[in-house]
Amino acid sequence: MILVLLLSTFSLFIGVLSEEGLNPAIVNVGAIFSFNTINGKVAKVAMKAAEDDINSDPSVLGGRKLSIQLHDSNFSSFLGILGALQFMETDTVAIIGPQSSVMAHVLSNLANELQVPLLSFTALDPSLSPLQYPFFVQTAPNDEFQMTAIAEMVSYYSWSEVIAIFSDDDQSRNGIITLGDKLADRRCRISYKAALPPDPSAKRGDVLRELDKIQMMESRIIVLHSFSRTGLLVFEVAKSLGMMGKGYVWIASTSLSTVLDSLSPLKPEIANSIQGALTLRPHTPDSKRKRDFMSRWNQLSNGSIGFNPYGLYAYDTVWMIARAVRLLLDQGGKISFSNDTRLDGISGSTLNLSALNTFDGGKQLLSKILETNMTGLTGHVQFNQDRSLINPSYDIINAVGNGQRLVGYWSNYTGLSIVPPETLYSEKPNRSSSNQHLDKVVWPGGETARPRGWVFPNNGRELRIGIPRRVSYRDFVLLVNGTDKVQGYCIDVFLAAIKLLPYAFPYRFIPFGDGHKNPSYYELVNKIKSGVFDGVVGDIAIVTNRTRIVDFTLPYIESGLVVVAPVKKISSSAWSFARPFTPLMWAVTAAFFLIVGSVVWILEHRRNDEFRGPPKQQFVTILCYTASLTSFLTVQQLSSPIKGIDTLIGSNERIGFQVGSFTEGYLMEELNIPKSRLVPLGSPEEYALALERRNVAAVIDERPYVDLFLSEHCKFSVRGQEFTKSGWGFAFPRDSPLAIDMSTAILSLSENGELQKIHDRWLSKSACSSENSEDDIEQLDLKSFWGLFVICGIACMLALLVYFWLMFRKFSRLPPEELDTTSPSTSRSTRLQTFLSFVDEKVEKPKSSSKRKRESMSRNGYHINDESPHRSGRMDRNMSQNGDSWLTQ
């Protein structure tokens, strides 16, 4: 009986021990940091606070205790690896850290093998892929988002090139690679990368050597990505070299914000060296819990280190592990470890590798960590499908005086803003450029205006400006024989533009071409891409294939392809006026004119006052014909079978083009004109000769060249309209700020009238009359209109004869007593005056029959019932006259 009782007690004791092994009373968590760094010190304080808060609340881990074991790697990857191995021997469920991405790459492989989750809020290398390192979790926004924020700042301020200074370690190097990609998405680029030895190995000489190079370069936008120790050394050396003055822009990654936050108030030498710099700080929304924690900070740290946001991430990371452990246990999971059988066969080594245990519940714990959905000190904590924290955001800080100034925010949701990102999450995202805003910045040197961001390299080298060595149309670019002097329309525009730049522009012209024929302009522009030239000035057309390899300024003269062909002048004749209409149109117009005129005359003339007005009221009819005639004579004085580009496309005629221009390629590629039809011509004289001899039916060239050609060759004319629209500009390398500044200067020249003056000085000349343009108006003389005058005169005379014949016939039928012309003493002149009065007499409008009858009888002294023969005859006569009057109306 006693034996049975002992066996039962022993079995129960073994079961308890086994249960404690699967669900230990203490949950071990490791932490690997360099604890003499700013973030190491802050993390130590925050993790200890989180451990105390968790252990003070038994409900968090179900009565279990959390134990965080600290290991100081002291900047050493080797010591970091040793610390991780020690944790693996002591049944650690998770490790917080490491601090750097260099160690993270190594320890992640170890975590994968032993299935221990590795959580870091400082090793934020974007290349630490969850596919390659599934047990590594970044609990703060990784550097991809920080680099995106910097790229958007560069784009916001319209800068195109930056110089990157970074520590040559995994995190900084990969961060700069990401920055290059983000800048490229916005048509910006890193022009130079200055790599420094990894922190803390960088020395003053290393930094000085790189900054000396940077001083000689064009860009003044410098992005610094390193840990705080190297970063402060860079600023110190830059200050001594004068690189923290006017014109420079410094954008530092989050390491500088940790200095501003945790070392405040700054030492004077540090504050002076970073004046005007911009930096980023992880943004954490304001909350009561956050304020309460920050108020406890001095007590928690004993004043050893100032607070920064990475303390919040450290605190939340500990809580993240604790919640995941509780969920694992509540859902039936066990905390157990087993030996890796692969290590049992390793012998001949003093290393106790067999002590390394695999966490059996590691995958389940990792899954619970990634399912985290809590509100921590950093705000809402949740991972997306890419295992990145949702809603990453940063404060944008300006180092001013002995502290800092907030100038805005960046978030992955809305970009740059001046309001906290969390206030915008409820709105629809708007990443348009008009919705991006930052407050004013105090830049290095105390400037508040946006720095231009670049200067000419301080290496004594003049800019190499290529110019075409033209052999024709030298009014545009002319290299004076035997000298280095260059002149011409394009050169004068360039010289006028650089005078308006707010800085010196050292340059020298370098001719391109053999001097025997015009050079290929595509090859000339391509010399910029190959680095032979820093820019090209001349009659350079802005066309698609060139814009793919260079940037152009705004056009300083409009251009476009036009067709030039021989023309024959149409002689004027007496019947020129008949050309506006075809014979059929004239017949129809005349017929309708007679019909409508007759109807209007019959119905309106005798009683309508409008037809009795002065002649000027009828002048509108004359104007209609005059407008039609003028339009015809304006545009139809030159004749040619070629009406424009469509005529040439539809024919098999040969077409001339200027050697070296883009015209040949355009006609072949865009209009599908065979090369066999295209004839290269090298000068205006060749144009004229080929056209006169009919070697070509037409020449196609740009409008400025054609205008000069027609100013001296009067037998040719532009046919049709320009069938392309473009212009001439100056070419510079892609993303060169010179293109923008020169465009601004050209716009100023246009606004102040100087551009037109230069044009008039070089291009406004003509040895021909205006007859070689189909837009000119021929001055017509009397012989062009005598036929019209004769017809008009005959028509008028016939109209007058008919009219006066009718009037005389009516006049002669009137009774003598009404005209009072029966007296023999009446002279012929009196009768003529009476006739003219009759002709001019206005016919009154008809009245009603009864009223007209009463008025007639009243004038003759009769009552209505008076039936005397005399009265009856008079009334009949009056009625007859009134009736006739009505009919004629």
C-alpha cells in the first residue's frame, strides 16, 4: 500500500515538473544592443520599463514573469553573435535586436535555423527580406519609407541631383541604393556617393578627404545616412570647410533627430555645426499614454539619456512579444525546446554546439507576433501583408538655434503635409503635387529662400558648349574665318540669356562639323549624352528623338516644317471681279436677287419708309460683295500645282531637304516617303537651282530657314500650312538645372522685348517685294474693275430709264385741273418742277373704305345723300385714284 502511494506521488511530481517545463513560470527574452550608443541607452531604459509594467500586471502573462536578458555587443558583430548563441542555450523565446543591420543579416540565419523570432526597431535595412529571413521582424518603419520621404522632399523643392554620404555598412549602403531608386522614380538622381568607414571606425581624415571632393562638385544637396557618431563628425568637418553656409542643403536621416532629442540641450559646438540641416524623426501620434510615459522618462533613466521615439518602439516591441506569448499559451501552445540532431555529430571542437536548442513553438509565436493588432505608445500597431507596419510616417525637423523646429510631416498615405498624418487617414489619399506642403525652412547660412541646389563645379573648368559649324544659313550660327569669334542669331540669344542668370557662367564654344557640309544635328546633340559637350547652342530643333537623350530649354523661336515650291503669278484682267463665284453661282445669285428684289419692291416700296431713306442705308449690300472680293484677291494671287504636304505625299515627285536636319528622318519615318524621292540640298543656292531646274518639285525645311530663303528668292512661295509644330532651344544634359534657369532667362527676354529685337537684327530682311508669299495682297488698279463698272453703269441707266418712263406715263395721265397746269402762261420750267414733285411725292398708306369716302365727300362739300351728277363724277374720280394708289402699293 505504501509502495503504491509512493509511486502515485512520484508520478504526480513528474507530471508537475513536465508541465512547468512546457509552461515555465519565467519567459526569457534576450536583447542585443551596443548600450553605450544613444539608441542603445534609450532602448535599455524603455525595455526595462516595459518589463516592469508587464510583470506588475499578472493578467498579461497569466501569472508568469517576463525576464529580459541584456547583452552588450559594443559595436562588434562577433560579440553580437556570441550573445545570440548564449541566448539560444537558455531557452529564450525571442530576441530583441540587434541594433545594426550588419548583425541582423548574420543573426537572422541563426534565428531561421533555431526558429527563434528576432525583432528589431533599429536594424531597418530594406534588403532584410521576410522571404529570405522569415524569423526577422522589423518593429519600426524600415528605411525604404525614410528614403521615399527624402526623395519626395528633394522633388518638392525641385532639385534634381543630390550627393549621398553614408557609412559603408549594410544598412546605410542599402538605404542609399533604395534612395537612388526612389529619386529615379521622380526624375532625380544621386550624382556622387561618398562612402565612409563603418561606424565607429570613420576618422576625421576619412571625412575630410570626401568633403574636399564634394566641394568641387556641382550639386549642393547632400544627404547623410549614417549612425549618429559618424554623422556628427561629418557635420563638424563640413562646418570647418564652410560647407554649412549659404547655398548648401543638408538632409540627414533619423540619426540626427535622435541627437536633437536625446542630447538636448545640445553642446554649442554641436548646435553650431548642424544649423539649417533637415532631418527625419519617426512620427508617433499624440496620446495620453505617450505623454504619461514621457513624463516618467527622467525618473526611469535617472537623467542618463534624453527621450527619443525609439524608446517608444522598444517599449511596444516588448509588449508585442508578451501579448504573443499569452495568445500562444491561451490557444494551447507550449513553450518547449529540443536539441538539433544535426549538431550531435559535430565533434573535435570545444564549442558546446549541442546545447543550442530549437524553439518548438517558434513558428506559432512568430505567427502571433505578426497578427499583432494593438494600440501602443507609438499608436496603432499592426503589420500588413508585406510584414511592414501600417501607416509609416515621419516628422520633418529643421535644426535651428540650440534646438529644433517642426516644418511638416511625411506619411506613406498622403506624402508631405503640415498637419499630423493621423488626421488625414479618414480622408481619401491625395498625392498630387498641389497637395504637398511644408512650412518655411531656415537653411544653412540663415537663408529662408529655397537654395538653388547647385553651382558650377569649382574645378576651374569652363563648360564646353558645342555649336554647329554651318556652311549655309550662317545668319543663325557663324564662326568667323580665321578667328575664334562666333556670332549669329542663335549666339546672340544665348549670350543675352546668360546675362540674366544670377551666377557666373564660364563657357567656351567648341565647333562641331567638318566645315564642308552642315553637320548631323542628332550626332551633335548626342555628344552631350556621351560627355563630350556640357551643352549645345544653335539652331537645334526640339524633336522627340532628341528629348530622349537631353533636356531642352523653352523654345526661343517657333519653327515647323513647311513646303516651298515655284509659283506663277496670275495676271489681273478686266474680269477679275468675276472670280469669287462660279458661273452657276453667279446665275443663281442673280436670279434670286431679281426675284426677291421684285417681290420686296412690289410689296414695300410705295409705303415703306425704309426704302425712302438716304443711300447709306443700302450700303450694307455693297459691303458683302466687297468682303468676298477682297478675300479672294488676298489668297489667290499665286498659282502652283502643289498645294501643300498632302499634294507631295500623294505624288511621286522628288523632294528636297536640308543636309544635317531632322527633316529626312521625319519624312521617311512619319510620312512614309521613300528615301529614293528625297534629295539632300546643302544651301539656299542649291534650293533655288533644284527648284528652277525641276530637279525637285518642292523643298521641305523649317520655317526660319525658309523665311531667309524667300527673302532673297522671289520666284518661290510657301505652299499650304506648317504641318509640324516645334521650336528651337538650347540642349543640356538630362536633369541639368541649367535647362531650367536658361528657360527662365529666355522667358524674360521674350517678355522684355529683347528677343524680338535680336530677331529683327538678324532675320528681318528682304530683297524681294511682297509678291513671293501667298499671304500678300496685290494692289489692284482701275483696269481690274472696268468691266464691273460698265455693267453697273448700264444696269443703273436702264433702271433709271424704266423708272422715269413709268413715272412720266403716270404723270401724263393726271387731269389738268389737279396739276394746275392748264394756264397758257405756265412755263416749261414750272411743268418740270411739278413733275419732279410728283415723282418725289410719298403715297399715303390706305385707309378704311368708309373713312376714305367720308373724307373725300367732306373735302368736296357734299353730304352723304347728295346725288348730283357733278358730285358723283368727282367721287368716282377720287375712288379711282385711291384704288390705283392701293394697287401700286
